[in-house]
Amino acid sequence: MTLNASIGDVAQNTPPGPDTPAFTIVPLADQGVLVDCGETIDVETNRWIDAAARAVTAAQLSGVTGIVPTYRSLAVEYDSRAMTQAELIATLETLLGGLKVTQRRYRRFHIPVVYGGEFGVDFNDLCRHHALTSEELIALHTAPEYRVFMIGFMPGFAYLGGLNDRLHTSRRETPRTWTPAGSVSIGGQQTAVSSVEAPSGWHLLGRTPLRTFDAGREPPILIEAGDSICFEAIDGDGFHALQAERDWLPRWEWRT
Amino acid sequence: MSETAMTAGASLQVDAPGMMTTLQDGGRQGQGHLGVPPSGALDTMSLALANALVGNAPDTGALEITLLGPTLVMKGGDCAVAVAGDAEVLHNDCRVAPFCSLWLREGDVLTVRRVASGARAYLAVAGGFVAAPFLGSVATLARAGIGGFAGRPLAAGDQLGLATPGGGEASVGRRGEQHLPQREKRAIRVVPGPQAGHFSRAKQARFFSAEWTISTLADRMGYRLTGPALASAGGHNIVSDALLTGSVQVPGDGQPIIAMNDRGTTGGYPKIATVIRADLARLGQMKPGDRLRFEAVDVAHAETLWRGRQEAFQAYLDRLTG
């Protein structure tokens, strides 16, 4: 075999069209390819990824076994018994090269959060690290309407874009092996709502009583990529009251 | 058919659950966009073989046994069962061979004492277990409480319902080859990327030259490796993108983590390489303390290995069940 360009990030470069950002297609071994728009968190790129995911799904390509759209990339899984990677890449370049992105309506959710204390064990460290008071940190975190850039990592885990620059915080050097469900956390330039207990390398800011994933609910995954979230600070009593309420769901409205 | 063939409610009663025994099948494929990982058997070849021995389709849900196995008692009926893996199996205190379909009568006790080599063995029952599929699969994802029996590993006292009591009589005595992926002693093959460029040439070379040890932090979600630190030149934060089973992430401490079936669907550490499909079952048989090396192959070679292996394995299963 030859390693030639394969050590490093191999890429077929595709020139951008009117709506299409520059993307590269790189192998994920013989399991998939990554259509990658690079190290970026911006709404336009994410809208294109959303459109690309919909286009690949609609095309019903034989041999494609799944897709994972993220902030800035679309992984397309395939089985080489039905289609080679070279064929898949050629098909995707044609399909995605001149893709049109259209506006679509989405839901805005209002999600209550208890910040700090036992609900957010890294809250005080984050205040110190960024030289902010508790009130300032909460104000900075609750101000934006966050776009749900992707659902990933664990069922229903929502990754949000739009975190204030002043709250960007490098992830922990060693991930925690356990964090509670409903954690609201910061990792790098991202903030997120977790859905189930899971390991995490992110800093824990607070917790919501909302379960974004519940296998016994229809639909089990409440929030989708392209929706938006506003956080509202509540106290521990408010948290326990909502947690005790059966079938409680947060308020939301349609937006375009 | 046996007299008890029509008995409703036949089950395997769990007297001891073993170290970590879960119901697994071919996995929950194609749900990554919902953040739902595939789960499913870590060694899909052994799963398929256990199923073939009792006449099931290859991806039927079966018990995945980790190192120390369960003790099960047949209740309310009879059924054919088979274990695939390098396992010590006792049928009513008599040692029996794995890779062989045997008949459990009401009251019979089946114990899988330990897995002698590799990490896992698979126990299939003819017709499969009663379990409600979630998103098309009965695979257990304990972390999210979905699939399997109540979304968790087996516990003492569980009654595992049989979907087809009295099933599989025709398969009894069927014997398979001692098919053990862990016997193949060679490097785990990977395709570099998608973020190999975040690592210096020297770090990439060390990734391939080093011998890595699977740490005690190795479970169905991922295997943490210990060896020389591979700190990434571009830092250890990237904008999160997709993880696949076999993605090799490198967090800030420079110690790689291989994503396994219960992994997250996305991750924010750079991925130096991705394990090829043909080596995933073998990787799934590795356990803490095992050592491994990585070897780079190109995509076309990986595809050839996968297609060749699957065709040969399918042909073997067809001969076995034919």
C-alpha cells in the first residue's frame, strides 16, 4: 500500500457554489466519508449541512447506511459490499456541489436551568477563570437564543451555537467518567444540554429538569438540529418542582 | 417437537448474572443523526455464529457475556441454545463444548463460567428472546436505559422470556468451527484521519511504532489506551464532528481512546485514525491489559478485506445451516 497523502488530511477540494461552502471529503476508513466544511461554527455552514443531510437522505443511495450531520460536517456511512468509497465520493460531489439551501421553520424552546452549587460543580471555577460574578456569568449564558447545531454524542444531546466569546473555555484535560443527565455545560466555543448520564470533558455550569431524551415518550427525542433554545435561570426548589411534575415539557413556539 | 413446545411463558431464569451480560444484536444502525449510537455485539462474527448454531438469522438478539458468565435455569419449557466464544460451559455441572447446539430441558442449568481467551462470548437461544425493539433493535444501551431487558445488564432473578419456546430442536448437535477472532495476532489496521493533520509527523509515526496497552477504562463505550503521549499540535479541542465505531480520538492527555459500539455519535477530540471494518470484531474481543499496535492501510485495501471476509464468513454460515 501507499501512504502518500493518506497521512495527514486527504481531501478532494470542491469549489464553492452560490450556496455551497468549500468542503472536503475525507475517508473514515472503509466505514464512511466525512463531508467537512472545516473548523467553523456558523449558522450559514450549519444550514448547508442540514440541507446536505436532507439531500443525502432523500437520494436513498444504495449502500448508504446512515448519516451524522454535525456543526460543520456530514458523515455518510456506507457498506462497501454495495458501493465503493470512490463511487460514494463521486456521487456526493455531484449531489452536494450545487445544493440550494432553503429557509425552514423551527421551534424555539425555553429551558429552565439551575446554575451553580451541586447542580453545576464547575460554575465557581468558571466564574474565577473568566473573572465574572455569578450574576454576570448567568446573564451572559441566558442572553442568547442558541441554535441547535446538532444532536450528537448521546441520544438527544443538544449542541448549541451562539455562546458568548467571553465564556469560551478549553475542555478538561481528562474527561470525567460520569456526569448527570440534564447537565448544561461549556466545552470550547460550545454549550450543550445533556440528555443521559455520560462521561464528559466539558465544564458543568448547571442542570435542567428537562429530559431531551425519554425512550418511553413519543417522540423520544424532543429537540432536533435546527431548533433553538433560550435558557431561563431557576432555583433548586423550581428544579425539584418541575422534576416532580409528571409529563412536564418546556414551553416552545414556532419560528421562521 | 417436544411436549412443552407450546408452553407460553418459557424463560431462562438468571441465578447469577455474570460480570456484565447484556442482550445485543446487529445494532441500531442509521440512527446517528438522533445521537443514538449503534450498540450491538462488539464481535458480530461470534454473534452470527451463535445464532447460526440454533438456526437464527445472524443479527438476532443474543446474550453478550463479558469475561465471567451467567448461570441460567430453564423454566416452563425446553429450548435449543448455543454459545460461541472461548468459553467454559457447564450443562447441569457437566463440561460441554462451546460452538455446539444443545437442548435445555425444563429445570436444566446452564453456566458459562468464564471466557478463557478474548473478552466476550455469545449465548443464543433458538427463536431469540422476548424484548421490545427500540428504533429497530433490541441491543442494550445501558447508559441511556434502552433496549435489552429493562435497558440494563442482566440481574439475578431476571426471567428472560423465550420468543419461540421449544424451538430449534432440529439444530441440536450442530457443531461449528472454533471460530475465534482473537486468535489472529496482528496489528489493528486503520486508515489515518480524519484529523491526522492535527498531529506532528513525529507523533503520527509514534502512533504507529508504539505498543499500546488497553487500560482498565475499557468498556462497550470505548477503550482507553496507555502508551507514549500523543499531544496534538493543533490542541485537543476541535469543533465536534462524527464518531464511528473504531474512531481513534486523542484527548489532551495524549492517550488515545478507541470509540466502541456504545460510543457517542460525535466527539470533540481530534481523530488520528479510524479502524477498518474487517478488524472491528477482533478489536471487540480485546480486554484490559491486552497490547496492540496499529498499522496503516488504504481505503481500497480495507474494502477488499471487508468484502472478502464477509463473503467467506457468509459462505461458512450457509454451509453450517444448509
